[in-house]
Amino acid sequence: MPSSIDTASPGRAIGSRWLAGFIASLRENSPVLALFALFLAVADGTAALLGETHRALDRVVPAYGGYLALSFVCFCAFFILWTLHITLIRKVSVQTGAFWRLLFTEFLSRERILLALPILALWPVMVLSFSLMKTLIPAIAPFHLDPFLHAADRWIHFGQDPWTLLHPLLGHPGLTYVIDRLYALWMFVMYLALLAQITSTGNRRLRMHFLLSSMLTWVLLGSGAATLLSSAGPCYYEQVVGAPVYGPLMAYLRETVQATPLFGFAAPPELIAVRVQDMLWSYYQQSDPDLGGGISAAPSLHVASTWLIARLLQTYGRWPAVAGWSFFSVILIGSVHLGWHYALDGYMSILGAWVLWRFTGWLLDLRTVQALLWRKPRGPIMTGD
């Protein structure tokens, strides 16, 4: 007759495996988790030094609400793609027990859940810290670099504003509308890429390479460099500098595009870029640290993060690379065409993202780092990219 100890041992063994897996997950994710903690401390410390009453976690509830909603959409997209792969490529019907076994041994495996859990749980902390730092930029370093960036843009592009070089090709309301909608997809694409790598159990080195590069991009480029290069961007040039240099571009976006019926609709379409630009300027005037608020032009986090996504997709083959670099091109061009950024912002972002990608790759190739993160590296963990 089994004793109570024998009866409890299976459950204790399962609990031990989950605990061991969670500890291994904390070790493997430690560089990203350390960045989360450091960035939160820097954001709150900077706010305290400036005498601001706001802190990064003030709006933690709405942040997690929006994050969970977006994560659920991404999860559904992943599940649909995984199901199509299982049924069409691996020929396993959803009506069989084999499909449901695969669901819990692959898609919702213990390894995947434990590996992803720490970063998934704390990701909004990173977003809140970044949002607070972005709203503090004008208090730390008031917008001062716009005249220089405008002059540098003209010098680099042979005496022309970059948007005027793009306008003969892109200056059509229908095309501008499409670029505007694609540009607005950036956040969804970025979250999709991040969640795909956060939950990836395949190439673990590539996973950490992308996640660490992305976090450093947010911290060093999106906050550090953005503070040193404090600027508002072409769409706010007249408000900040007092010269209507980009008046024709903004008039085209506000008056021409938004007054032109498109695609059979009588009501003119509203550009998302214009609406968000007005919203951010309103927050800036009211000194409202709303989640997702803050104004910063140089360097462009949109461009830098999309470059990293394209570089990641390049490791998966030709067609993923084509899709990634095509979307990157839309973001780079759209950032100028929609008045968000100077072209130089994008060039700096590309250089910065490339440097961080190379640096993190070098870092993860160090044996001491590999031993710290993975103890006994095996299989795809050590695969380069």
C-alpha cells in the first residue's frame, strides 16, 4: 500500500520541474530583466530629480489593459498560423487527439510558458518607463536641434528638403493614405515580432540577440540619444522654431489629402498621422504625461526597431527577408513623407540599430555569457545569425 509520501511524490516532482524551469528562465532572461529594472530606476529617478510628481507605474492598470488586449490579438494570430502549419504542412487534423497533444506539447508547452513568462509579465514596465522618459525630454533638454537637423537634411540631399524629393512620386492622396495606414501598423508588427521571439523555444541565441538588441534600442536610442538630440520633428517645426519651413508638406497632409474623397467614399479619410500629431502636441502643451505621449524626432525608434525586425526576418529565408525589408522601407520613407522625422533621423537610427545588433551578437558569442545564460549550451542555442 503506497504511503502518503509516495502518493505526493508525483505532484512534488512536477512542482520541482516547474520550479527548476522557472529558475532557468530567470537566468536565461536575466539581461533583459536587468534592463527593465535599471530603466525603471532611471526613469523614476530622473522624474524625482526634476521635481516631477509622475512615476513610471502611475498608469500601470491602463498599460496592462492595452497590453493584454494587443497580446491576445497577437496570440490569436500565432495560433491560426500554427494551426495552418500543423494541418496543411504536417497533415494533422484538428479532429484528432494528435492535434491536441501537439497543442500542449508544442504550442503551449511548459518550456515555452516558463521561458516567456518573466518577460511577458514585466514588458509593460518597460513601456511605462520609456513613456515617462520620453515625456521628460523637453524638461531635461528643451527642443533645440531642429534647425540643425533641417540644415543637415538639406546639405545631405543637395540643397533639397528630403520630402520634396519624395513628393513627385508619393504626393498623391491615395498613396499617402496607404502609407499612413501601413505606418500605423508599426506598433502591431513590433509587438508581433517581440512576442514571437519572447515565446520562441527554437534558436535561443537568436531570441536573446533580438530581445536584447530591441531593449538596448529603446533605452539607448529611444531615450538616451533622443535626450541628447532633443528635437520635435518637421510636423512641429513651425511651433518650435517659428519658421513655416514645412508648411507646404503639412498643408498637403491636412488640406489636400484630408479633403480628397478616396476609394469610393464621399467623406474624406482622416490621416492617422495628423490625428496623432495633434494629440501629442496637445499633451505637450498641457504637460500631460499620458501613456504613449511625448515628442521626439531624432533618432527614430520606428525606423530603428523596424530595421531590427527586418534583420531578424532575414535569418528565416528569402521571403521573410523580402517582407521585412519592404516594411522597413515603408516606415523609413513614411517617416519623412508624413512629417514625423527628418531623413537624418532615420539614417542615424539605422546606424545605431546596426551597431547594437553587432554589439549584442559579439556579447552573446562570449563563452562566459553563454555559460551564464544557458549553463550547458546545446543545439540551436549556439546557432549564430
